[in-house]
Amino acid sequence: MMYFVKVSLFSSLISSATIPPLFVMMIEPNIDAERFFTYVLPVFIVSFIVIIIFTILFVIPAHILTNKSNNFNLKNTLFIGGLTALTVDLFYIGLGILDYPIFFFCGIIHSYVYWLIAQKISQKKR
């Protein structure tokens, strides 16, 4: 169980560090450095919390049910990451933060990062 939590934490942290700058740059492409960091930090904190919650909710049960040997399949991980990102989209749209599903595309980034970290941690355990 600790294995899945560790992978989820690392992947969510890296994804949260990647996605908010992209998100801020999409909203306001000509932003100066000071305002950029003022916008990115709050988005990073919220993004990390939301991504880690939904990653743990979806990924841990799915891997426990399907992968008893910790062999991570990229296709399944991308599906789970897409499901996580779609849920994050619906969460943000429901709160009125977004008008369109942008995080579904970012879910592919999150899934790939999750898969890479899971592979690295699996190799270290052997």
C-alpha cells in the first residue's frame, strides 16, 4: 500500500509543478515574471491537492485490483490518468473555475509521469 501512495505523491507533485505554469500561460500568455509566480503558487497548491486526492482515489484501487505484482501497463495507467483528469475537470467546472475541460489533456502528462515513476520505483525494489 505504501508503494502506491509513494508513486501517487511523487507523480502528483511533478504533474502539479508542470501543469500550473502551462495553465497560467494559457490564460495570460504575455505575463511578467512577478505576476507569473503570484499566479502559479496558488494554482500549484490547489492543483497538487486535487490531483493527489483523485489519483489516490482512482489509481490505488485499480492497481490493487489489477496488478498484484506491481507491473505497470502504460495503457491502463493512461486510462486511469485520463479518468482522474476528467474528474478534476468536472470538479473545476462544477466550482466555476473552468468553462471547458483543459485538464483532460494535462491528464496525459500526469499519467505518463505516474507510469515513469512507477517503473523506476518497481526497478529499485528488484
